[in-house]
Amino acid sequence: MKSIKVMIVDDSAVVRQVLSQVLAADSAIEVIGTAADPLFALDKMQRQWPDVIVLDVEMPRMDGITFLRKLMAERPTPVVICSTLTEKGATTTMQALAAGAVSIVTKPQANLGKFLVNASDDLVNAVKAAARANVKRLASKTPPAAPQAKLSADAILPPASGAMARTTERIVAIGTSTGGTQALEYILTRLPRVCPAIVIVQHMPERFTAAFAERLNGLCELEVLEARNGDRVVPGRALIAPGGRHLLLKRSGAQYVVDVVDGPPVSRHKPSVDVLFRSTARAAGANATGIIMTGMGDDGARGLREMHEAGALTLGQDEASCVVYGMPKEAMKLGAVSREIPLEQIPAAILRG
């Protein structure tokens, strides 16, 4: 098979060396070059254009955001942002995702040797997902450690038992991964203030989800928050699972609330879409709508099938509008999807129910 050609752009020589070492260890990836800033990178890329760029956001001469916007306008190429876990870094990274980056990998501020052990799988998987991405969707504006056992949602909560009575209260549960930040922005900015309650899992590292929710809250008519344990799930509000924690919907008396819990990764993710969808099947049954969107892998497929079996309407984003048609495809294979629709039709489907 053809190897994935990668260019690494970071102003730290040590970081470039570490990232090169991590990626070169995978036989499917070839690091064709490194550069200390985007101007050096552009010069090298003219000789051999990469399939994927791993990009820092804060660099001299030209910052990563300016470079990314130039790239997406002139020659769209999949970009993985490698950013530090800082408040400033998280805010800048949200701008990068909005500009067309495919995904984020966290970069430690210290102890790069530990990064080799703990985050190498994350980086390799992000590069492989980016290589499969439909970057035209991103450019158009329309949008962990050693291998571990792949756990199911059983690790967090049992399946639903019995049918849930239908009520007038509606819950919308959304799960997405690669390309999902742009897709969620498209959907949520097109919803009115009066809309069904929404709970969301977007695969994203810790701390970045807070900046993501804050950004969306400033753009949307509805309220968008990073979920906290015990938050009420009410019309006009969208709650986003915090990175590194599972999000569960539950019923408390006459109200819906969320539990934000720790636990092992499920379907290799934390937060996991399977966990959110299973909890929604248990708590809301036929009163819910489940939507699985762009992303690599199969997280959410089994949970969406449980929602479907509980009587919920289940929707999948169609292949043409996905950045990566992975999660919806796996859900379709399981018979979990009532129907597939393009991204552009999802806001109306949420309002229609």
C-alpha cells in the first residue's frame, strides 16, 4: 500500500524529532520533511507535497492559523493540529479547527519522552484519519498508550430494559468525531433559541471541549455549554461532553439531567458516543432522536442501534457530506440508522423530530 506522506511543522527542534520518531515507527507513514515554520514548510512542500501536515499553531514569521487559511484557500490538504494543553492554546486551536483543520493531538509542554509512550497511538490514528478525510468539505465551510481492550458501553452502564412511555419532551443526542467540530458549528448555528434539548459527544481532548463550547455559545442563538455533572437538559440548550469524561443522560423525577463520569475508554474513546447513546435509550427511549455524524471508527454504532430498538428516530450523516464516512457507515451496517441525510438537512430534522 502507498504510504501516507507527512510534513511536520513546529518551531521546536525537539518536538519535530519526537513527532518524527513516533510517526516513522508506523510502516504506513513516511515523514517526508520537517520545518521550523510555515514559510520553510511551503518551500519544501513545493518539491514534494504531503498527504497530511502535522502543524503547531504558535510559530514565528507565520502563525499556524494564517498558514492553515492560506492552505485551505489555495491547495486544501489534511492538517492535524498538535497543540499544548493550555487555555490560550485551546482557544487558538478552536480557530484552527474552524479554519479547516481535521483534528487535534495534544502536545505536552514538558516530558516529551512520556509523550512517546502515552500519546503515540493518538497521533498515528489522527494522521491516518486525516489521510482519509474529505478536505473539500472542510475547505468549503459547509461542511492512547499501548493497545487496549475495546470495551463496550457495558463498562459504564447496563442496556435499557423495557419500553419508555412517549411524552412531548424531546431529546436529541449527537455523536461525532473527525470533522465534527465544523459539522456541529454548521448545525447549531442554524437552530433557533427555541429548539429541543441536545446532548453531544465530540471526540476531543481534555480542556479543548471547554473552548469549543465557549466558541459555539458565542455564535449560536441557543445556549451551548461544556456539560457539568447534574446539569439540566432543557430546550434551547446543548451540552457537550467534556474531554476525558463520559456523558450520560438520566431522568430525575420529571426532568432530564446529565451525569459526567470517569471510567475506562469505551470503543476506545472517552467520552464515548456509545455511552451517550445507550444512556439516552435508557432514559428517553422513543422520546429521543439519535444522530451519528462524520468520524473514523465505529464508536456510536452499537449505541445508536440500542436507541433504534428503543423506538427512537435514528439518523446518519450521508457519505457525501462527511469529512470521514466511518462512524455513520458502521451504524448503517448494523441496521441502526432509520435514514441517512446530508449535513445540510440535519438542522431541519432536529426541529421536525
